Amino acid sequence: MPELPDHTLKAAVEVDHDNHEALVATPLLSAEILGECRFIRSLDRPDTADAGVTVVDAWQGRGLGSALLARLSERALEVGVQYFTAEILAENRTMLALLPALGQVETARSGPVVNARVHITEPPQPPSPDLLDLLLAAARGEVVSLPILLRRLIRVPDEVTHVVRLPVTALLTALRSRFPAA
């Protein structure tokens, strides 16, 4: 396995939470890192910072990168950073599509690389407590998602067919009332 040069490793771990911020995402009760994002403030433009995000393959496409960048942009505004810059491979359309959620984007292409500059806007309101409760319940395995074909196959009662996600206890109660034990 190749080793990082000492200066690169030192730069990666020396986070002061003002000029250099780093955030990580981990599963509950685990030290495994699923995603990481950071910004490093420009020395000659204190209102600007280079930003980057990385998400492990298994967690890509689930909104983790968006969530990390949203929190990173909030943190940037708190410390006076108003612009993010980044060099992104032009083929990385997913990353390029995440940028407009952070603010106004200016881009310039240079061969296979897109140079992006984002004017960070005020973040949207945080998710409602109901959404956070739903996400926590899903993480605990207390909520299931039923695709429409499965709902039809197991004949979920009409009173819950409009529900895509429902508590497991409600599903079991509905199924027991529909199919009483013999």
C-alpha cells in the first residue's frame, strides 16, 4: 500500500475548525467512516475555501454527500467563508449536480476538469423533528418501506395502502386483523 508523504498527512489531520474544517459521517455505534468532507481556507482570499467530499462506494447515491456538504457549508458561513472552490472531473456529474444546492455556481472547464466556484447561500431550514424521528426509527429497524407491488401481493388493507413507510408494529397489527391466526 502506498504511503502518504508526511506533509500531506500532516495537512490532512491538522484541523483548526476555522481555516481548516473536516466532518465525517459514521454509522450509529461504529467507528467506520462512510464519508468525509472538508474545506481549507485560501490564504490570499479569506472569504474563499477549497472544498471536497468523499463517500464510500456503498453509500453513494443515498444523499450522504449532499448532507455532508450542506453541513460543511453551514460551518463555512459560521466562520466567514462565503465561497467554495473545487476542481471536479467533468465526468463526475453527480458531484456537479450537488453544487447548486449550496448556492450560485460558476464553472469553467479546463480539459477533463471543471473548476467550480460556489457562492454559499444561507442553508435551508433543518429537517423537521418528524423527519429526524423517522430516520432514527429506520436506523433502528422499526420502519419498513413497502413497494407498491409488495403491498398488492400481501394485500395490505386499504386503510394503509397509501402509506409507503409505516411502523413495523402497525404493519403487523394490520396483517393480523386481515389474516387472523387459525
